Amino acid sequence: MILRLWPSHHTDTILRNELLTALQEYPKTFDEVWFCMEINTLSVETHRKSAEAMAIACKKMKDMGLTTSI
């Protein structure tokens, strides 16, 4: 099963931590996570900050055994 996420799932640290907790509490619910990049902006800085936050979430999800992609 694939979980598709919006940017707020990795840029909002509270939401990210709640999601990570839920994924730990319910292992094997999802096999793969798809991250969505920022939308409605051409700001390189916004995309850079989002990508850094995405990398943190991605690492933690990979450590849980999930496949991640954009």
C-alpha cells in the first residue's frame, strides 16, 4: 500500500512527528511513501528548505523499512 503525502507532512515538524509515531504504531500498514514537492512557488529557497525537511522524514521512514520516492 502506498501513502501519498503533501509538503506539510514533512515541513511541519509537529505533523511529521505525529505521522512518524503513527507509522511506528502501525507497522506494515504501508509499503511505500510518496512525497510531494512544493507547489505554487518558483522560490528556490522554499524548495531547498522543503527538500531538507523531506530528507529528514525520508531517512526516518527508510529506517522503518519503507520505500520512499517523490
